[in-house]
Amino acid sequence: MKKPQRIRCSTDQFLNAVYSSKTYEEISEKTGQKISSTIARYSRIKKDMSNKNIALPKIFRKKQNVNSVSILRINKIIKKLKEYHNNM
């Protein structure tokens, strides 16, 4: 059984993906890396660049789909908790 090869991505390629993307998922698709590797690499590069007063664009996580049913459920939970704490 062959061991899967590690995806290699140059810093230039990674920074091009960062500047042309809004989410970590987009960056990982462009570079071929795992999302966890992308997040870790972005964090390291951002820290190094901030020490040199260079700001990288803000990258977001994939937006969750929140539907009205889950919002209603959350509101019910909040009401229950408020009632519970007010009655103590």
C-alpha cells in the first residue's frame, strides 16, 4: 500500500489563494491542502506578517446554514433559561 504524498504548495501560490479567497475552504481548494493545514499555515503567516506590520485579508470559516426552525428552537431555549434564572 502506497503512502499518500503530501501536497506541496509554495508561499507564492498560498498567498495568491489567500488574496483571491474569502474562506479557508476556498484557499484549500485552490492549494490542494486540507482545511486544517490551510488554517494553521494562514495563522503562522499572519503572525509573521503582523510582526512586520503587514496585514493579511481577513479569512472567514464556511458560513453555517441557520434556518428559521433552529432559530425558533434557540429562542425557546433562551426563554426557558431566562424563566429559570428569574425564578431562582
